[in-house]
Amino acid sequence: MTTDRSLRGTARRALTVLGVVVLVALLVPFLVFAVPQTVGADHGFVILSGSMEPAVSPGDVVIVDASASVAAGDVITFDDGNAIPTTHRVVDVVDGQYVTQGDANENADAQPVPPDAVLGRVTLTIPLIGHVILWVNTPTGYVSLVVLPLVLLLATELYSWARDRDADPEPTLKPAIRHVDDAEAERRAAEAAADASTRETVAVAVTDLKLTVLAMAGLVAYAALNVYREVTGLGAPDPVSVGALTGGVLGLAFAAWVTINARLVARAANSQSQTDGSSQHSIPATDGGTVEGER
């Protein structure tokens, strides 16, 4: 029975690690878009048109380095006076200005691009995630992708922690009459198995809660970044963004509080186990030998 419980614990930890790896792999592209400085760039833009296909398609994200040198053949993002910057390829340099053209366009752009209008050279293209980013910027998408996962993640982990904490170890049956040496040894083996099960359950719960706190911290950081962008770009944040950030902060604080309590429970369990072990000593047995006993 102890082996089965250990295997279940090992499988659960493996699934937890796998889930974290998948989560990180999914979040890294969005992190690079939100904070392009992580890859040495300066800006991230979502492509809306198909003028650069097949190299860059609508819904792709381009990461732009403002300090990179620009030459013919490079793809650059520049301000052409419209609300949304344009991303096209440099096909020529004339009098210090860049002649640009979309890969899917038949003709070059009407006006050359002066160097001071260049936002940077495209150094990285991330496919498809722009669709998700555009959807997240809608109220429905923001609530669905940010607020709802926060609530579900916290609720799932709290339920798992409460269930594991309340679970009782399976009883160990003992014969009614047995030699004192065998009975004492069996009792100690049962206590050790129960203590190990309790420590394992608490340890798994603490690990899961730590991962929950980390995941929620990442989502809260993303919500805070959205609020910051709205304040600096529009002068006032969207109420949905403020609500998501507030709920995320409260959820993160609650998850952190539960995690701290779980750590205290684990520490108390370990302390109790050590105390029980130190109280054991040798006493005379009925057959003249010695067995381990308690005062």
C-alpha cells in the first residue's frame, strides 16, 4: 500500500512538472512580446495586413530592435503617419532614405522612409500569437484568458490541498495476540508509514501551491502591464483591466497566505515526527531481550 501511494505521489509530481514546462513554453512568446527587452529588442507589434506574406502573415508578431543597423533586404517597422506603424522590406537606399515595399505588393511604397521615422529592424517573428493578443485586448477575451484562469487555478489548488490534508491514512490491521517484539515492530512500522504519508501529502500540497503562486504572479504581472500601457497610452485604464488586476492581486495574496499555512503544517508535522522519535528508549522484554518502547 505504501508503494502504491509513493507511485501515485511520484506520478503526480511528474505531471505537475510537465504542466509547468508546458505552461512556460506557452507563456514565453507572450512574455517576449510584452517585454521585448528580454531578447535585446525594443518593441513588439502585431501584424494586421498580408502585405508581407509569405514572410510575415496577419496575426504574427514582429519583435523590433531600434538600435540595429538597417540595409537593403532588411524588414523594418516605421511610422508613416498612420495610427498603426507599417512593417515592410527595404528594397533600396536613396539619398539616405529607405525605399520600402511589401513582399506581397507589386510596387514600392509611394514615399521613402527617413531614418528618424524608422522604429527599428525586425529581428524576430513569432507566428500566430497576435490573434490571441488582439482577442485578449477585448473585454470578453481579457476576462476569459486572464481573470477566469486565475479563479479556476486558485480554486483547483485549494480543493486539492484541502482534500489531501483531510485524507486519513489507511488503517493497518494487527493480530490481537502476538509476541511483544513482533507487535511492537509492527506498530512502529505502521506509525512510520502513516507519518511518511502525511509528510508526502503536505509536501505535494505545498509544491502545488507554490506553482500556483508563481503562475498567478505571472498573470498579475501581465494585467499590471496592460494597465500601465493604457495609462501611458490613453491617459486612463480600462475598467476591465483594473478589475482584472485587482482580482488577480487579491487572488495572489490569498494563494500566498494558503501556501504559508501549508508550509507551517508541514513544519509542524516534521517537528512532531522528530519529537516522537526522540522519546523512544530500550525497555526489558518478556523474553529477556530488548525492544524499542516509549516512556
